[in-house]
Amino acid sequence: MMKLIVGTKGTGKTKTMVDAINAVTKTTKGNVVVLEQSMQLTYDVDHAARLIDVEDYKIHGYQAMYGFVAGVLAGNYDITDLFIDGLMKIVDKDVSGLVDFLEAVEAVAGNTNVTLTLSLAPEALPEGAKKYL
């Protein structure tokens, strides 16, 4: 299942995601992974979640991000939930490849729940991505 949390800066997207991460870590029987840029959630997220800073791996753009997500999922079959915070920062605010990225991640994720935050006005969301809201 793929879910998007969309809104402009300061609308509470990250707070919503942190609440979801902390709720899932209390109930899951698998692993929770959080991908973000710059480790800002270190003290907000339950220690049971695995935080990964994509900056450490020089991830920029949709292709690199997709490859990284696929590698994380392939390396651990026990991942039940994957969260990506601030995708638009990672892909330099490029919405042109968003739909293809979402569809590719959905295909590789299988039964893993994937939640992403996008700093984007909801009306700027490409039509093909709206099904994930």
C-alpha cells in the first residue's frame, strides 16, 4: 500500500508522519525503516525504527532514490513499513518523474506499507499521483 502526505511547508506533514511511525513501531511484528535527508527526526521517532540519512549515500533524483529503496527492501524481507520524509528535497523539487517513481516503488514494495511526505501544494500534484492520497 502506498500513501502520500501532501501539503505546503509548515502544514504538519512531518508531524503526521512521525505520529504514524511511532504508532506502527508499537504494533508491527516486522521492521520499520525511515528514509530522510539530514536526520532531523532522530529524537522524534521511536528508537525501534531504523533511520537512514540518504545524504550519507549521495542519493539525489528519482532513479537513485528508486534504486536505494529497492536495495533497502531487497536487503531485509522483514520490513513491514517504509517511510520517506521530504521526497521533494531529495529529488530537487522535480515533479516530472513523480508518477513513474511512485508506480515503480509500489511494484517493488509488494506487501510493504510505503508512506511518503511531499512538500507540494495538493493542486500541483500530478494527476497520476492523486490515487495515492
